[in-house]
Amino acid sequence: MILQSIVSVVALSVTLLQGSMNAAMPDKNIEGTLFLVNRTHMISENYIPEVRKTDVYGMSQSMRNDAATALEEMFTAAKADGVGLSTVSGYRSYAKQGTIYSRKVKTNGQETADMLSAVPGASEHQLGMAMDVSQRTSSRLNGNFAKTKAGQWVAANAYRFGFIVRYQEGKEAITGYAYEPWHIRYVGREFAKEVFDSGEPLDTYVSAHRLDTYQYLLQITNEVYP
């Protein structure tokens, strides 16, 4: 009976999701906003997104257009609230990430480097949807950013513009990385609000999202094949 249900789910999934898999499983759509990237879900070294330079203060400013537009809106809102933000590092190619990772290993050793930097192919920066930000007066990236007015504003408001603080404090065992209050990831306003409200990292949110989809398919299957 269980096997029959599984087979039915697979069969119905193909029927229901043909041509619309990206809508049903947005974490699998690399051109969407919820695509999951970590050491288990990696990006091909051949993937190069279309990016543009953001019109904000800072350096290394390139992002995908939808993320760049959202970042510009976020910086404008922060300025209106008396908060000065700066970009530090946006899009990185597969090769660039490899250079950064190798340098971290050489400087800090393998174990520490793995907590501080992604191997090439496992970095959200390659998607063009991640940005490292800092307060306008400093380009340093460290945990102290969370204590600054700028860091606190980002933590409380980034979701309003479609961004999440990707590597949260206390969630290192799930994300695989040390706390990075400066690293924000664009997932779109709808998803960002849900992730923010959940208090969970994107990895956990995506798993729950998949489970909801599978349960929906199973429900439909039981209705079609009672």
C-alpha cells in the first residue's frame, strides 16, 4: 500500500508539475529567488548569472537585477532612517571564490576556513543574490557589525526588501558557517518575511517547504487514487 502510494505520488507529480516544477519547487530553480546553495547543494562552475552594478555606496557591488533593485531600495530606506550602509562584496565567480577559500585555508587552516568561507560552488555570491554589507564608515566584516546601528537596522529590516541574514547566530550546526550578520541573501519579499518570522535559516525553511509540497501531492494522490 505504501509502495503504491509512493508510485502514485511520483506519477502524479510528473503530471501535475510538468512544465511548472520551478513554481512547485522554487528551491530547485536556479533562476528563481529561493534556490538553495550550501555544501550539499552546489552550483556548477559553468554557471554565470547576468548581473549589474548596484547604484549604492560601496565596492564590489554587482548583483542580479532583481536583487540589485531591492538592495537600492533598502539602502535608500536605511538612509532615511539615519543609517549609512556600504556594500563590501557582491557577485563572485566560481574562480574568485576558489581564490578566497584557498587563502582562508592557508591563513587559518582547513577546519577554521570551512567555518569562515565556502568552497567554490557552494557560495551564494556566485548566484549574484548575496551581498556582504557594512556600516558606511567601515568595510570590515566581523561580528561587531551586529552591535552597530547599521547592523541592528539590517537585522530588523532587511526582510522588508526581500533579504535575509543568511548565517544566523546559534544556527551554525545547520548552516555550517560561523555567524555572519553582514551577509544578506535575496530571496524575494514573500519568502523573506516567512523566513524572518520563522527564525530559522534558509536550509530549514526550504526543507519544510519541500515537505509541505510533498504532503500536498500525497493529499491530491489520495483523492485521485482513494
